[in-house]
Amino acid sequence: MTMSYDADVAIVGFGPTGVIAALTLAKYGISAVAFERDRDIYARARAVTVNDWTMRIFQNLGVDERVEKVIDPQRALRWVTYDGAEIMRVEHPPSTLGRGPRFYNIYQPVMEAELRAAVRERHAGLVTVHYGDEVTAITQDADGVTLTSTGDDGPRTTRTRYVIGSDGGSSFTRGHVGCRLLGDTDETTWVVIDCHVKRWWPDRDLLTFWSDRERPVVDIALSAGNHRWEVPLKPDETPADYPTSAEVWPLLKALGVTEDDVEIHQHAFYKHHVRMADTWRKGRVFLAGDAAHLMPPWAGAGMQTGMRDAHDLGWKLARVLKGELPESWLDTYEAERRPNAAFFTGLAVGLGRVIRQEASEEEVAAMNAVPENTVTPFEPPLTRPPVLEAGWFRGAVGDASAVGRMIPQPVTGDVAGRMARLDDLLGDDFVLLGDDVDPATLLTAEEKAGWDALGARYVAVRPKTSYTTSDDDLVDLQEVLLPWLRRYGARAVAVRPDRFVAAADVSGLAVPA
């Protein structure tokens, strides 16, 4: 092909979703050009939390340690009434994904700055970012996509192979390529009050939802010495009623918060959306993050869902562009990510009903009900480890199946005596893991040829009481991974680069279609 390209992938919008897309592509040596119409990071903190799944993605991208320096562990969640009665509490168990705490509090502008700095410092040769450039046209053909943008330097034309539209809820990309945003917007307007902490108060580190039909409140500690409250306006109130901090203070004082505790930094207004694009792909153009889906904030999953979109799409695009996977693999992006976005949207809506005291006692109990005779240890939906409902895997998903689940990440040892988290020793390949057995010995010649074509590794996981016998052996030092395999009756599993199980010997280890 003689076609000339300015980069492999264009990224429209360089918020958290776009940054993770850039980091993922660059990790695999794929060039990207990003367009961000704002010159600076959006100053208002929108997202408030990340969990261990997102931190595992940060680990994969090599940015986890720098992010951990600017975020704080989250202690627990609770739902209380104004008279002090606790409706529900969710304690955070230790992470099974090798990431310490299950949840962290963040201050988005600070965390986002660290992620952008990682792109600039580590991938300057692969990622170009045009700040202050707004994309005004996207035209695609059989071989690529041409983007037109305008900025301080005038109009710019850029040619790439693919485009990721991560330009937010008001996405230009989505509308320009003909995708429709379906769903509803709640009519209630909320005021978000961001504050600087002046002193500690009891249980500040508990994420508290004040449940009330008229004034439900989100009360959350952010990192970097910040705190936030989110309060709905009454039907007869408008943003015009709260022009300055002076008018906002009575809302905080109703919760017992005074000028001795915090200083109001800023406040803003927004409405909750429950919306999703009818399709996340038009030819060579993909939607990710808020451009593809919008959800209420109650599950703390909006920004994180976008970051997971970007990571999923990024590693698949990279391998397709490098010729390691067929182009048809890109169809798995929406197939896998749409159900997950829908799950967190539904969870957020349900939790919102609890906060507004619209949920019955039976509904609240059902959220924490432990099913009988389960194989997988029960955790509430908000904290349970990641599971894919559909996508590139073989075999049924469900309580008793390892397929579709993200494998745990214990500290493991290798034949040279190094001890590290599992992902750091597995690398970025497809890998088959065997329970004290070389998984290659469990495959037919045809099955092994299929995995060999994907560049798969074959790793025997040995108990810590055993000797290693091969250069590819790993040792389960924390006795986590082998019990996990045995829980699901699996002698071997095939694991994707994103650590989700694609197949198990129980239902067949052939490469999924």
C-alpha cells in the first residue's frame, strides 16, 4: 500500500478515555494523533473514584505507581438518613486483582494531569496532541479516515487508518458519523459543591449517601485534600438561586458542615443522563466513553467505563494494525463493552433509587442477598470482580464457570526466583495457564496450532511446595490462583491479554471463533 498516513489512529477528545486510548496504543508501538478542543484540563472534578479493575489497567500501561501517589484508599460506602439511621453499608474487601484496596478516591484534575504527563514523558515519539484544536469534519473511505480541524494555527487536515471518538456526552464525532444517542435525562438539577478540607471530621473517609426523598446528598472524600457534596435542587429552585458560595452554604450546614471544616472551592450544576448510542462503530470510526454512553454517578463508574472502553479497543486495534489479529476482531469491541456499560448504568439507576428512598426494603435486601449454592463467593454488584457477559470466548458464562471472568492477580515466582505480581510475569501475550500441568499437553494438535497462531504462551502454575520444571513455570506463592482454577473445575484456562478467561478445558480449549 502506498497510502500516506499522518498516524495510525486519531483520537478525538483527550479526556481520561482518550488518554487511556493513547497510552494503550503507544504501549504496542502504534502512533496516534489526538485533538482536544480545550487547552487545559477541565478544572471541575467530575469522576470521584477508581477501583482495582481500573488500577489493573493502569498497571498494564505502566502508570499505576504515579497515579497511586495522588489518590487515596476508600474505606467503605454507607447509605444513611438525616436522623442517623443506616440503610445499607458496603464494606470493601481486599482486592483479588493484585491492587491492594478495592476502591480509591480521586481528584480528577490531578489524576488526569498525571496520565497526560505519562503520555508526554513516555510516548512523545508516538503520540501527538493538538490542544485547542476542534475537529470539524470526519470523512472515511475504504483505506482510512480524513479529519479536518481548526485551531490557533488555522485549519488542519489529518489522515489516519482509524478514529476513536472520545469527545464526551456532546460528542461531535457521534453525530457527524450518524450514530444516535438514545435514552432519557432526569429533569432534576444537581449542584456539585467542591471544597478544600480545613480539618478532619469523624468518618470523613466513608463515602456517604444521605438518603432522603427531597434532599438526597452524595458526601465523598476526594484525594489531594478535597471533598465534594452533590445536592439536588427542589422543583421550585433553579441555578440562579445559587449565584455565589454564600447561597450554597446553607445546603452544607444542613449536613453539619461549617466554615471550620471546609472552604468552598467551586460549585456547578448538572443533570443525570441514562443514554447510550445506538451503535458504537461506523466503519473505521469508533465511539468510547461518554460519547457512547452516559450514566448517573451513583456507581462511580462513568469515567471508569470509558477508560475500560479505551483499553479494550486500544489493544485490539493495535494488534489488528500490526497484523497479529484479523480486522474482524474489532467487532468484539462493542459486543463486550456494551453489556458492561449497560450493567453499570442499571446498577447506578438502582442505587439512585436507594438514595432517593424510592427503593422498597425488599429491593434493598435483594441488592445484598446471598444466592444459595453458589460456586463464586458472593459480593454485591458494586464490588464483585469483573465478568464479561458476551464477546470473544468459548463456553458458557455463569456462577460455576471461569469463562468470561478476570483472573486474580497474586504475587507469583518464576524459575529465576523473582517474585512479582502475576501480570508483570505474564507479559502482554495470550497465555494458557495449567494447574500444575503444562497446558500445551492438554491440547490437540489443531488446538495448539490455533493458539500458536496468536503467539500464545503455555505456563504451568506450580504450588509453592513444588519445584519448577520448565522455564515457563510460575509459582502461586500466595495460594490464590490454583484454588481459583479448582473452584471452577478447570485444569487449564486460556487468558487474553486483558486477563479475561477466553476458554477453559471444562468447555473446550479450542481458540474461540
